[in-house]
Amino acid sequence: MNKVRIAVIGAGSISDMHLRSYQNNGEAELVAICDLNEERARAKADKYGIGRVYTDYRELLASADIDAVSICTWNNSHAPISIAALGAGKHVLTEKPLCKTVAEALEVEAAALRSGKTLQVGFVRRYASNTGIVKSFLDNGELGDIYYAKASCIRRLGNPGGWFSDIDRSGGGPLIDVGVHVIDLCWYLMGRPKVKSISGNTYKRLGNRVNVRNLAYYKAADYDATNNTVEDMANAMIRFENGASLLVDVSFTLHAKEDELTVKLYGDKGGAELEPKLAIVTEKYDTILNLTPQINNLSFDFVAGFQDEINHFIDVCQGRKETLSPVQDGVEMMKILCGVYESSEKGEEIRFL
């Protein structure tokens, strides 16, 4: 079987997860990389043995020998690059979020439908082993109907700076960066119900807290602490048409005792916790049982999750599978994220028709 010829657009920090995962897949061949910063692109090309380097993605997409692309650029460029790649006949894996606005998302969706190619949104947690286990319990009716979920992704200190903190490039702060992961994970496992209403709040109270010493945190490749125009905390109550609800809170910085990552789902027959450690809660013979699956990693394995996501994408490109995170889900997620921001801005609940 022929290998899938891959190009990666964007050579920032997250590109390493894509590049390494493609390199580990025997059916993928890395043929090109593109970045506005040519020096950075060449460094990645040397590291991963990639033959061609571009600084203009349009030139890259004009190459007929490229079958698919990973888009690892700033959020504000996801939509135009995705649309151009689909128009050039390439399969696309674009990092989350799909784009910045609902209008952009609908344009990307239309481009995917026109092209006949697959756009896979980088909801990497959908591909994780612990997600798959919970999904199997749900599909077999073990947990019943999921009517409530809650998720937190709290960083006490962790504004990455650079483009992450520039709203023009990112579209938002922790909600659109890390919140998208936990919101999507809950929504996916809840059966992807239609949104009925959203009540959200965002806060810009603490800034990037560059004054804090003696505590390390992740910083963007283009780290710059002087520009910070995004929220540092957000929360929301999301109601769905089927009566279910989701409560979420996320932060880049907060006066919290420690970082927190929790994802919990509650059904009428049982419950599940994916973070901080996978657990299934059920009831047998009038007794509550807490079940611990015996697997290699009870929480999200970042490296393995990306490898599973990339492997699935290659299967999609080879025609063996359908994506678990189609463009349509990217559109719905943008409606949710933008709904939280709109609710906060207006100071009222947003209702969907």
C-alpha cells in the first residue's frame, strides 16, 4: 500500500507531536513543512528528515505529491489554510479549535463538503484509551443516559504568552485553548446533544502574573509577556435540548491552591470519571461499586493520545475509517465556545433556536 504523503503547516511547539507521530507511523511519509519563520521550519526539517521547506503555505499546497496536511498554526489562520488545503484536494487535520468564529467554521464545513475530502478536527482526547473505554460502557448501556457532566481545567499559573494571549491571533484565552478539550470530551461522551442555552462568564482580573517567581509553566515558542488581551478565567453552564447539562470552569491563572483537571459524567445507571484518574461508578445488588479499569495509564497520556489521533487520521486517508472528530463537530464546538463569550459580554443567557 502506498504511503500517505504528509505536510505539516506551522512549526511551533505542538507541531512536534504531529511530526513525531507521523514519523512513528509506517504508512506516513513526511515530505514538507511550512512556517513563516524559515529558520524554525528548517530546524524541524533537519530534526525529522523532511526534504522540503516552505514559508508560504500556498506554494506548499500547489504540490501535487502531498496527500494530506496537519495545520498547527495560530487559530486565526486555521480557517483560510483549511479552506485552501481542501480546495487543493488534500485531507486535513487541523489543530483545535477549528477556527475563531462560527461564520468561519461554516465556511470550512462548506469547503469540506465541496472537496469530498475529510477534515479532522484535533480533538485529541477523543482518541485516548480512557475515552474509548468510557465510550464502550456508554455504547453498551452500562451508564444509562448521561444527564449531567462537569469539567475543570484550572491552572493557578500558566498563561503561555505569545500568540496564546493575543486575542487577534488566538480568539480567546483558556476557554478556547484548554477549555475546548474538556468541553468537547464531555459533549462527545454525552452523545453530542444540540445546545439549548448557555450562561457564561469570563474574567480579566489577574493578567499574566509575570511577577510570580519560583514556579515554572509552559510558554509559547514566541513567548511575549507584554501583550495580554485574553481572559484569564471562564466558566459556563451549558444546557442541551435533551435536558442534560454541562458545568465547566477553566483558567490560565487563578488564586487556587493547586492545578486541577477533572472530567466527570453522571448517568441514570452509573457514572464515570476520566480525570484525574479513570473510574467507573455503578450499582450492583443494592451496593455502589467504584470500578478501576486495569490499563497502562488511568489519565490522559499526551504522547499516546496524539499517536492514536495521527494513526486514525492515516487510516482515514487510506479509506479504512471515518474520523471520530468531523468538521461538523468543529462547527458545533465553535457555537458553544462563542456562545460562552457572547453570554459573558452581554451579561445574560444565550438561547439557541
